[in-house]
Amino acid sequence: MDVCGRGEGLREEEREVVAMAVTVVVLNNMSEMSSFSRNMRLQLRKRRALLQSVVEASDCVATCEVVVQMCSALDSGVFPHQTPRWWIKRRTGGTWEDLRLCDDATEDYYKEKLRMSRAMFNQIVVACAAHVEKIVTHYRMPLPVEQVIVFALYRWASRETYESGTSAFSIGRATCLQAVRDVTAALLNAYPDAIKWPVGRRRAQILHVFRDKGFLNCFGAIDCTHIYIDKPAEAPSVNYYDRKQKFSVQAQVVVDLDLRILDVHVGYPGSVHDVCVLHNSHLWRRAESGDLFDAPPENLPHGVVT
């Protein structure tokens, strides 16, 4: 920084000026506090005296003018008090308010709260807005479409309870329940082919990759996982008590080589074995009817045919 035209950095006195100016701004912004430490007050008095001696020097007029202008701008509110999240996490009026702000930290908030980018969220809003939008009545104004969709996505991404979600989005519990149902139906209507079995070139690519790994005629991986729930109030609780000694329901999921979901079967109690879930799923019925596997059979070691 060549302030005085010598091609050198700031002198020790000039650095003290900048430090003192920043200290003044900080103290002014903290004026609502009841008291400050004695050491800080003493240092401030020393820096004020030093500032007076430096300001009187003829070769530092430009530096002092810049510092004074910067301090005036900060103190008058030209720069926002709620700065983007450079070194600390921003706190505003809740999750919904954080996502509505537009600064360089918003993209990080979308990925943290919704597990997706802001561009992807906007695409979902455009596709589902017509299915989620409510009619304006004489009773009250409906919630914005963006707020309804963002709550459902946040609920799925964070797995938080409805109670905590209502406070984060300033909406009631009944509205939260209805929002999840509406957004679920909207996603199914807007993306009817999002979950489907691979066909054509995509299927040939998946078969080739699995073949290279030693799995012939394979275009997906299947497994069951447990979705934890509260203890059922009406159904027999022993049926939902799984081997990990928790209450859950079974979810059978099939994914491809990129972990894209191809098939989902959810609903059986947690105590049901994975094989039983498979035998009672529509996936098994499709396989038995020959609708799922139509490639020529391959011979594996030990007389296994796939």
C-alpha cells in the first residue's frame, strides 16, 4: 500500500492510526454495553493521543483522510451490520429468513439446510408451484409457495421434528403436516419419471460397469434400511421393534451405479426380515413374471445361473 508516494508499506505510526480507528468503531457499536474493561479504556486514551500527533504530520494526511472516511461510513450504516458469513455464522429470524437473504453465504445455507444448491431449489419451485399454490380466500392469505416447498425439503433433509420446524419457519403444526403432503404429491406429479428403471444406452452402460466388477446381468444394488419412528400408539408395538432394539419400519431401496434410486418399497414393520420384505414387494412380482430381467442368462461358478 503506497499511501505517501514512497512505494513502502505503512509506517508504525500509520498502523497505529488504523488500529485506533477500528477500535473507535467497535466501541461505538458496543455502546449499549454497560461497561468496558479498564485496560481497553486506557489503551484508547493512548491511541487518541497518538492519533493527534500523527494527524498533525504533513506526510500522513492522505492516510488519515482515508481512515476517517472509512470510520464515518461504518458508523453511519453505509456498510450493513449483518455482514455475510465470512468468519461467523449469521443469525436472523430463523431458517426461512436465512434462506431468503441474498449474499455470498446463501448458497452455503441451501446446501447445509436443504442438501441442494439454490439453483436446484428454484427448479423444484418452478416445477411444483402450480401443484402447491393455494387459492386466496377471505379468511387469510396463503403461505408463499417457496415457504411451503422449502419446509418440506428441510423436513426431509434434516429429519427434525414438526415442533422444531414450526418455530424455524413460523408456521403451525397442522400447516406443516399439510405442506409435506402437498409437496409430496406435487413432486410425484411434476416428476413422474424421476424414479424409473434404466433403459437403452443408460442400461447398457450400467450393465457394462457391473460386468467389469464381476456382477453379470446386474444393473442395480438392493438393500433394506430401517426408518426409526416413535412407538406406535394403536398398532402392536412388538411388530415394529427391530433387532437394534428400536422402533422402525423397513425401506427396501434399489440404486444404480451412481446411487440413483430405481425402486422403493416402504411400510413393513421393523421386525420383518429383509427376505420377507423382498418376497412381498412388487419388485419380486415383476421379477417372477419376467418383466424385470430379460437379458440372456449367464453361467456363474458352482452352477449358478443369472
